[in-house]
Amino acid sequence: MDDQGQGAGGYFQGPASRVVEVTDDQLPQFIHIDQLPINLVDKGVGLKPVFGKNLMLSFVYMKPHSVAALHAHPEEQMGLVLEGEYEFELNGVRKMIRKGDVYIVPPNTPHAAYTYDQSCLAMDIFAPPRTGYQEMIAAARKVMSLDEE
């Protein structure tokens, strides 16, 4: 494959340059997961969100014997288990999922997660960015700072 993306039957073909002009609200960047602060949103459940303009991802950390309570939201969600395992409830069906398993949550579909003896690290992707997520993170930080005093 050459430097212009001619491989894969032209999948990567199209007008592109090495640099584009960007606005201050959407800067291209590289982030390592360890650079992100963890936000404890419930007992044993922590989130590390990364916000884009039209989508977001969130690394979800769950300690053993913790719960991400049943909820639903208007945004589409997909997730991938990166480490460990949890039982995922999706529209009334429960299934143990492990490293490499993907789940797809259509908008407004009830879902929850439960860990047992193992912890779990998953990556969730939302499109568009999850409504209220930034406010939830801000509230979690405020509660954490009050607990630390």
C-alpha cells in the first residue's frame, strides 16, 4: 500500500491532506488512558470519559461485587470488554460477557451490569455524546472532594 491509501480496494481513498484547520472546541489530540482522571459515580464503579464533538467513549471500571444500575438513555451505545468479566443485562436478558465480547445497546433500551468475584474494564462508545454525562462527572467530582475533606 502506498502513502496515499490506495490499498483495501480504495477504502481509504479520498481527498485528504496531512493537516486540516481546526477550531478551538475540537482539537486533534492523543491521550493515554492513564492520563484520564477516574470519576467514581457509584460504589465500585468508576468512569474515564473522553468527549468528542459527535461521539464519546468512556472507560468503565467496576470492582468485584459492584453494580451499574438498570438505566436507559436516548443515545446509541456500544461496548467492548477489555479485561475481566461482568454480567450484562440488556432489555431483560442477562449474559456473562468477558474480554473481547461486544454489546450493542440501541437507544432507550434498558441495560445494567453486575460484577461478581472479578473486576471488569470495558470501553463504552456513545453517539451522540451521552446527555448529562458531563454533569454526572462534575457531580461525582464534587462528592469525591467533599469526602476527602
